[in-house]
Amino acid sequence: MLEMCEKSYAKVNIFLKISDKRDNYHELVSRFVRVHNLYDIVSFIKTSRRGINIIGDFGCKMESNTVYKAYKLIEDYENVKDFFENHSIKIEKNIPEFAGLGGGSSNAATFLIMANKYCNLNLSKDELCEIAVKIGADVPFFVYEYDSANVTGIGEIVKKFDEEILNIDTITPKIKCNTGEIFKIFREKFYKQISKEESNKLLNMKSLDILKEFDIKKANDLYEPALSLYSDLEDYSKKDWYFSGSGSSFFKVNNGK
Ligand SMILES: C[C@](O)(CO)[C@H](O)COP(=O)(O)OP(=O)(O)OC[C@H]1O[C@@H](n2ccc(N)nc2=O)[C@H](O)[C@@H]1O
Ligand SMILES: Nc1ncnc2c1ncn2[C@@H]1O[C@H](COP(=O)(O)OP(=O)(O)OP(=O)(O)O)[C@@H](O)[C@H]1O
């Protein structure tokens, strides 16, 4: 039987700076990097079941699953409903949730890429990105399948960044970081926005050079607000370790060590 399965990688944010407000959202300037040694596996499995079926160990009901949201956005495309009438979607989860590692976002993007292929939708990456932005800010990055990318806007502008593959370790404290709460505290107590000059400088620097220059607080604008909400994060803040997204994960880049 044709093996229909793909790796759904985690991501870390080498740096994450806020560049502006957009209504009650925030525009970002960030380097996203895929973590090659941490991924979920998304598979399409032939079954006789009727209707959309997602198999996996999730902390949410099906209707809240990012993959279900992605399916609902493409169900009216030709072939899609028929295909998923007799194929279940199985997700082997390894990426921890609420971790700042983009687990749910990565699954949704990987599902869109696979559905595009196996349902012969012939959508371009940019067309897939138009669907992805409706699911969450981190989904477009995963749609393009770049190892490193500069991500701006509210995650919808993704530009490939050429650099060596980074060897990344992550640790994820058992602290459920609420992204919305962290952005709220950032806006109320820690608000600042990066200048155009500083943005352009960072967007053209290699990730390893940025991490030589920046400490954990300077690299990620969300770290201090997260720390003010979840003080236990302090216990994990060690030399050469940085904070990913809205947490709770910390990461270390091992190249050239
Ligand atoms: C922090 C990052 O993970 C960086 O990679 C992303 O920007 C998070 O984006 P996301 O997954 O779409 O975030 P969600 O968990 O859906 O957003 C929860 C809440 O966080 C706030 N939020 C999120 C993203 C963003 N750019 N600005 C925000 O202000 C909004 O109040 C939103 O309702
Ligand atoms: N496919 C999925 N895998 C994991 N969690 C999911 C999925 N779909 C929805 N969720 C729910 O989304 C919420 C956040 O999950 P997760 O943290 O993996 O997503 P994310 O927003 O992409 O990552 P990040 O932690 O970087 O914000 C959790 O409540 C989780 O239950």
C-alpha cells in the first residue's frame, strides 16, 4: 500500500521581536528555524469509516484541532470529501503542546501539503499560505518547508533564509504558557517595538551570529512577559539557552560547539 506519511517538524524562534500593533494582534519580526530531531508523523490511512476522522493523542476535542480546521477550509475542493470518506488522518504526537514549538501549526501545514498532493489540488505554496493564515500565525512558515526563514507580518510573510542547517536541542518545562495572556502582558507592561533599521540588521544576520550577540531577553520580546506570569521559567534559563515563541520551551544551538 502507498505509504502516505510525512514528518511534521517543530520550530524555534531564534529571535522574536514585535514591530507593530495590528488591532488586538501584534506584528512580528522573527527567524523561524525547523528542529530536525523533533517531529510528529502525519499519515493518511485507508479505512472503511465514513467522514473525517483524526486519530491521535490531543489535548483538545476534534473541532478545535488545527488539522480539522485545515480540513474544513479545503473540504469543498474537488476530490477532498471523497478522499477523506475512506482515509483517516493519523497523527503520532511527539511535539509537546503549549510549548512554543508550533506543534499544532506544523500538523495543520503538513496536512495541507499532503492533501494538496494526494487529492491532486495543484495549489501553489502561496495559495496554501492563503489557507494557512486562517488557521494560525505559525502555519504559513511550515507550509513553505524552509529550514530557516524570516517571518514578518502576523506570520503570513515568509522569506527563505539561506544558512547552514542548525543542530538544535530543546527542553520543555511542564509549564502551560498561554500565548494570549503573554501577549496581553507584553502589551500592557513590556510594550516596545523594534525599529526598521534594527529589523533589517537582524533579518540579514545568520542565526549563530545573532545568538552570539543577544541574551535570552534581547532575543525574544515575549520572554520577560512570560517570566512575569510563570516565574518557574527562571529555573530553566541557563547560559546558551534561549526561549522559543511564547514558551514554555528553551532551546540551544549546538553548531560549532
Ligand atoms: C508566538 C508565536 O508562536 C510566534 O511563533 C505566534 O505568534 C503565535 O501565533 P498563534 O499560534 O496564531 O497564536 P494563538 O495561540 O492563535 O494566539 C492566541 C492569542 O495571542 C495573541 N497574539 C497571537 C499572535 C500574534 N502575532 N499577536 C497576538 O497578539 C492574540 O491575542 C491571540 O488571540
Ligand atoms: N494537531 C494538534 N496538535 C497539538 N495540539 C493541538 C492540535 N490541534 C489543536 N491543538 C491544541 O492547540 C493548542 C496549542 O497547541 P500547540 O501548542 O501544539 O500549537 P501551536 O500554537 O502551533 O504551538 P505553540 O506552542 O508554538 O503556540 C493546545 O490547546 C492543543 O490542544
